[in-house]
Amino acid sequence: MFKRFVVILIIIMLLGIAITSLSYGKELKIIAEAWYFDKYPLEKAAENFIKDHPDVTFEWSKTGDFEVAPLMLAWSRDNYITDIAIVATPAEAVAFQAKGLLVDFEDILKGEYAKDKWLEGFLSDCTINGKVYAIPTDGEIMTLIARKDYASEAGLTDANGNIIPPRTLDDFYNYLKKLTIKDASGKTIRYGMDVNWSREYMILTYFSGIQALRGTIYDENNDLDFSSKEALNLLSFWRRGVEEGLISTSSLVDHSGPRNSMKSGLAAIMWEDHARVVEVGKVVGHDKLEIMPIPDALTNGTISYCMSLMIPKTAQNIELAKAFVLEQFNADWFAHYLMDNWGKLLGLKKPLEARKNELVWKTVSEILENTVSLPHMVDHARLVDIVTTEIQNMLKLEQTPEETLANIRQKSANLDLIK
Amino acid sequence: MRKKISTTFNSLLFMFPSLIIIGIFLLYPLITSAYLSFTDYNFVYSIKPVFTGLVNFRSLFSDTYFLIALRNTINYTIVFFPLTILISFLLALLLNSKTRGVSFFQATLLLPIVVPLSLAGVMFTWIFAEDFGILNYILGDILKLPQITHFWLAEKETALNSLAAVGIWKYFGFCVILFLAGLKAIPIEIYESAEIDGANSLQRLIYIIIPNLRGSFLLVGIWTIIQAIKVYDQVVVMTKGGPGNSTLVLYLYAWKNAFEYFEMGYAQTVALFVGALAFIISALFNLFIKSERK
């Protein structure tokens, strides 16, 4: 009698467990850098996805910026901690893929998501050894953002009130002189420009100038260009601007310095990513800002970069994760939300093409034509440190542009810089 | 004899849980870390650590960035160490007096201890800002001394000292507590005898207070040196080692090697060097205390 009771009890328990697990369906685990939760409509995307896939639930978790090591450890040990990781840039994806930890997206890049439907610079940034291992989540191009009202006061606008872009660095220097305001003691009270020379941006800022001026970031030997005439001219232009109080160095300690300068009216132009035009516009007024190409960027392009999402091989719901990435993360509504609210681009061309009648997006589209992304480099972080240190030393007027370039060449000579 | 063995066994039994915890969370990481410092191990690109003997240690002294970090850490210590001791000692003397409102000031001075250093770093970044920072505003606009305003964190001459100022602000309250404890322990009879002998304030300071605070000075001194050697938080939050390499310090360099360059072996070598510095100073302190007791 007792044995029969125990058997029945076990059967009931097993049935209970089976029914419970069936009713739960699948759980999609997503880990993302904390800032995504403020800027991206992730919850709405999840709600929409659940409408089409009612058996799916979501579990979200936050991580710090660029926290690659914990994920690398977990994935290397075959631990399942997430289905989608929205972290860091494709440069970090290279590190993950060096250990073979990522799932590729080749199978889903077909039809309306075929590779030619994506903005080339962003997708190539996510491509490692010919395969796409990451999907762009936050695409941006390096450019200039200028105050139209200040430019107008300085006589730098056309009949329509739009800024006439400077054609050369000499032109640009004259623009800065006209836009800078100094007090009686000679102290700058409004800078002509604030350039993002922080560690986070330095290499992007430098190569955006090189690409715009030369049409390539490589020298005659096919190495990264730290030796051309244009490289020297660019550094000389920056140094002179700082020395004469025309360019602010706020970014040397704070990567938010340039946008804060623009928001507070301390600078007339900023050299950073295009997306800031929306963020700064919220404070100073969108009608007062314009995206202005770096001299020759309309012909030669600039540098693009993106953040990215990845799916680790240890994910338990790979197909579901890919479906979420395409159906919601790259949906038109999601892309337009980001463009409107934060100026950020996703990878697909369609949302940008739909907005080409707006001046901001028209200019971004034109600059994007010849824009390139930085190559993937094993020693990317070391190169960033070297370039940042040397150019910052020059901006503190401790060395000449010639010495700066020579130091970068010498210190990066033994680095592993894959092209 | 049997009782003694039984007592030892019981003692070990009681210590066992602690030993297990210390073994797992302290000894194992320490031994692994020490082993890695003798290896060439890139977290991303190496299959496994390769034993290389003393190569990493030899590399330290030909590594320009390590030497810059070492120099900056020493410079930080040179500013942070004496100023923290001096300021906290003087404040402890003030707070030890029987003036009204002393307990209020004691509580106030301890407030920085409860503020996380990372948060203090963000706050001081704004205070030190060039254009809208309150420090430049006070110096330039209120005190009318524009010639001494600076872009504190972006100038090589002031960046490291500004970080030291933040460190002093954060830690002096704790040092004041240590000094106050020492001051309270001085018997009142000594002061009374000195007063009868006609000793003035300066003589009391030199001949009574300072000699009796030798233990406190040692404790505060060693503690501040260790805090200086392992400076990290405010550097990461406020300057990230910049501008240039002006504020690159040892722990930041270890972190960079580990989590930016993924060179775990070399990073452990740098960390071990920092640990060894701290250990040597602690050992010296212990020796000193023991000799004092004898």
C-alpha cells in the first residue's frame, strides 16, 4: 500500500514538473551594457517579439562598458549565461572569435537582410575572416557638427543660412579664428572648435582626418598612415589651434568634454561622431546645428565605427536570438526611434535611405559613400594607447607634430596590426 | 600529553572553516597569480600559459610605460604621504581640544570616508574643470587670482597633484581617527606635570605629544604609503592615466595589461611588484613595532 502511494506520488511530481516546464516555453537571455537600457527601446522590442512568439520570455541583465573579460571566461568554460550579448565593439568580437566563441550570422543574411542591404562600413567592421560574427547596434561616422547661428554671425553661411563647408585645413583655420571669441585679457571665452581627443575617440578622430584629407588611411607601404604630408598637416593644424586658443582641449580628461562644450555654447564646432547632433540639439535647438563635413570628406569619406551584438556558441536559443535580432532589433521602427532620439544608425540601409530628404541624414548619407572602418588589429588597444599618449603630449605643447609622428611610428613598429 | 594533543586537535577543528575560506579565496588566487607572473600568457591568443621564468620581471625594468607608472606612483606618494599625515595630525590636535562643537566637526571630517572614491572622482572632475569648475571660479572670479587658475586635470604639472588632493580628501578622516585614538591614550597626568613644570604649548607638542604618538605615526604612515602605492580608483574615474601618460600609475598599468591587452602573465608581474612593495613596507612596520615593544 505504502509502495503504491510513493509510486503515485512520484508520477504526480514528474507530471507537475513536465507541465510546468512546458508552460514556461523558451527564455531569451540578453546581456547588454547598461547604457543601452536608457537609450534603446529594448522592452518594447521584447513586447513586440512576444506578440509574434507567445511562448518566449525575456531575461535582461546589465554589464559595464567594454566588460569583455568576464564574458570571455564564461564562454571559454562553456557556461550558458546569455543568448545575445550587446557589448563592446567589433574589435572585441575579434578577441572573442580568436577563441572561436561566436556564432556567425551568414545563414540569416539573405533576402531583405542580404549583405548588400547593409551599410558597408558597419557590416565590414563586423566581418572577421569573411564571415559576419556581429551585428551593428550603434553605427556612427566621425564628422564635424557646427552651430549655424554662430557661423551666421561670423559670415560663414550661404544665402539659405546653411554653413559653407571649409575646403582645406587653411580654410578651416580661418573659420576657427572667426568663430573664436576672446576677452580683453586674451582668454578664450568661446572656442572655435572642441575636438574629441579622449582615449575613447583619439584613433577615430585621427584617422577620420587622414581619410578625409587623403582618401585612405594607409601609407605607400600599406601600413597605417603616420608618415604622410597630410598626417603632418593635420597634427600641425590641431597643435596650432590649441596653441592659439582656437581649439579646446576639454576632452583630454573627459570624453564628454566636447558635447558639454557644445551644449553650453563654449564651442562653435565639435569634431566627434554625427550622432551628437541629436543629443546636443535637444539642448541648444536642432535648428541651430548642422553636420559639416571634415575638409574633403564629401569626396574622400571619413571613419565609421559601430558597437555590436554577438551570439555566443554557448547560447541555448540561437535561432530565437537571431530571429529577435532581425525582427525587432533591425525593424524599421527601432531604427527610426534611434535616429530620432539619439542620432544613431543601425546596420541596414533602408531606414537611412527613407530619411534622405532631411538635411542631417542627407549629409550623413553623402559622407558615408566613401567612408571606411578601421581594420581589425590584434594590438588595437596598444595602438590606441600609443596614439592617444603621443598626440595628447603634442597638444600639451611638449613635442612637435614631426616628433609625435616619429614617436608613434617607432613605438608601434613591433605591434601586430592586421589589415 | 593526551590532553594537549586533544586541545590542539580541537583548535585546528575550529580553525578549519576559516582555513578553507582563506585557502580558496586568498591562497589559491595568490599562488595562481604568482605562478602566472612567471609565464607568457595572453588571455585571448594563448592556448595556455607558457613558463618563461624571470623574463617578465626582467622586462619590467626595460618597459618604458612601467617605469613611467612607477615614477608617477612614487611622485603621488611623495605628495600624498606627508600631506595626509600633516593635515590629519593638525586636525586631530584641534579636535582633541575641549572646545564647543568639536563633536560636530569630528563627525563632519569623517564624512569623506563614507563617500565612494569613484563618486568623489566624478565630483572632483567637475570641481577641477577648466571652464565651469568651482575651483577656478573661486580662484579667478572671487579671489581675483586668474593667474593661478589651471586646467587642473589636463596639465602635466597639476594632474597628478590634483589626484593626490582627492586621495587626501578621502583618507584624512580615517587618519584623524587613528591620531585621535593615540591622543586620547596619553595619560592626563603627563600634561598636568608638564603644566606644573611650566611647559608651553610648543614644548608640550614636541616633548609629550609627538613622542607618545610614535605608534600612531607609524600606523598612519604605513597605511598612507600603502594607500598611495595602490592608488587606482580616482585615476580611472578622473584621468584614465592621461593626459598623455602623466597620471599612469602602477595598478592602472597592471589593469591595462590584464583587461585591455589581455597579457595576464605580465599583468600579474606588475601586480606582484606592487604587492611586494606593500608587503615589504608592512614587514618593516611589523619589525619596528616589535622592536618598540621590546
